[in-house]
Amino acid sequence: MKIGNKEFDVKNKTYIMGILNVTPDSFSDGGRYDRLDEALRHTEEMVRDGADIIDVGGESTRPGHTPISEEEEIARVAPVLEALKSRFDVPLSVDTYKGRVAEAALQAGADLVNDIWGFRQDRRVAELTARYGAACCLMHNRHEAAYRNFMEELLEDLRECVRIAAEAGVPEEKILLDPGVGFGKTYEQNLEAIRRVDELHALGFPILLGTSRKSVIGLTLALPTDQRVEGTLATTVLAVMKGCAFVRVHDIKENRRAIQMTEAILGR
């Protein structure tokens, strides 16, 4: 799979998407990197520690978040993407589900669109992704955690996301899928999505697992966001064993070491 100017062996390796929240209110690191100099410093650190992609987010999507205008989101992410593109040789992702934001981000240098609604909220995002030749990550999401058959419906929802992408002209080799841990799911369903993440392979696309510091870890271990590294590492090891191509994480160095050790054990 090619993202930006980099080739990824999505069948045999697990790569790291590093999280860069340029927001004042993200659940874990809000306000830490919303200044350009801090965003650049943290990106340099993540790349040095082994991040393969940097995912830039301008709006917190934590439970109960306050939506912001497209103009404000663009003002947050576009200058950061432009600065990162000129300074680092690493693919860049934008975490958005809004058409105007996606367009501004793609113009600013984003190589991948990471859409928490899997193109189902604003189908223009799919059209823009195709037009710019970008890759995409389509995440599972629902407004309510109401299911008759959880995994069956999760897979069907993702099939719809893929259909939207195909209709817009996004090539199959540009698509990642994400089970959406922490979005539209109960605590028990989040655990099930992690445990059964390998069932997404039936859809025929590389998988990204994003669990870093999320509430499912906090609830399991009764720990605040700044003490969830070990819980995240457990999910990363599982992601490698289940054949996930990417993990989206905050703590790069620790997750890189966990991946390297797990891949060595598995003989990769």
C-alpha cells in the first residue's frame, strides 16, 4: 500500500500512526500541541521514536465533545500540515469527517484522510480523497450503541463505507479499515471489537486499530488517561498477532518496542 511517497507492507508488518492533536480539548493531550512550535517539536520526537505516519486532528471527537466550525478546524490543521510537509519526510494524515476541512488539508499536503464516520457523514470527503489520489482510513461509527448482532452489523456498516469510497472512485489499494473502538459502542462491545478485530480481514482491506489511552482501557484498569500505556501496549501486541497493518497511538517509543518484540516472536 502506498501512502504519500512511502510503501507499506500491510500483509507482513504493523506500522505506527502517531497522534498529533492540535486541539485545546482532546481527551488525553488537549492543549499540549496546539501551538505550531509545540506541534513541530512533538512531531520530530514521534518520527525519531519510530512513527510511520503522523495523524493531525483539529477537532476533539471524544465522547461529549463540542463540535467546532469548519473554518476553525481548517485554521488549526492547515498551517500545521504545511509546516510538517516542508520539514519531515513522513506521510501525513488528517483526522476529519468534513468536506471543506478535508479539501484544505489535502491542499496543504495530507496524504491520507482518516474519517471517523467512514465517508457516511459527508460524502464529499470520499470524492475529494479520490480527486487528490489520497489514501483513506474508514472507521466504524454509530450515533447509538444499538445492535442486534454486533460484529455482523459492524462489518455491514464498513461494507457501506467501502461502497461509498468505490462509488467516489477511491481505488481499493488506497483503503484502510478501522473497527472504531470507543465510538458508538458500549464497554463490552469495545472489548469485543478488539478481540475480534481479525474478522475485518474478511472485507479484504488492511486494518488499523486505534485504542491508545481510550476509555475501554481506563475502565478495565481503573486508571486515568496518563497512566494507560501498559493497557495500550496489550492491545498493540494483540493487533500484531491479529494481523493489523497499523496501530494509532500516542506513545510511539513504547509501542514500537512492543511491535518489534511481537514480530520477532512471530518470526516476521
